[in-house]
Amino acid sequence: LAIGAGVYFAKPSTETSTINYQLLCSTFPSNADEVPCESAINFALERYPGKLFDLERTEYEFVTGEPPNLKLDKKEVWMISIVLDSPLETAFGNMNFIEFVVDVKDKNMNAINLR
């Protein structure tokens, strides 16, 4: 189940990180019609400033539709985990870690884990 979130906006914290991301991203294949690895990371860090903890390119299943017509929709995504510079305040307390997916085709972002 993917839950959308977008509550915190700021700029990435350091330029030196970008160089490391380019090296990290060079291990993933890229296609001209897809969101590049570096763009997905920068897109994520603009919204959730922090330190990149993990990056994967994988398939993710989203629940789409309305009950009782729910279905699973598989999409290729960048799965990105960030240790946040500043905690997010939620109804469950302060969260210091976020994990989410960025669709490689259209840059849609969905939070999947806060802790």
C-alpha cells in the first residue's frame, strides 16, 4: 500500500553529496525516457533534506482503484531512504527517517515508511 506524503520542502544540504550520487548512480542503467537516478535523489532531497541512506531501483506494487474494485499496479521505481536533517512531526511523534518511491516514468513520489 502506497501512501502519498509531501509535507516538508527545502533544498539539498550539500553540493559534495551530488558528486557521490553521480558515482552511485553510475551503477544503474539509464534510459532517455526515464527519470535519471541523480534527478530522483535531488528531487527527494529537495522535499526531505538529509543524508541518503539507501537507493534501489526495483518494482513496487501500488494499490489503485476504489473499493471494492482495488487492484495492484506494478511500476518500476527508485526506492530512496533518507535520514532526515530535521525530524518530521507527525501524530505518532517525531520521525527521523523516511523511505519512499519515485516512479521512474513520471516522477510521482509516494512515502512508504516513516520512523
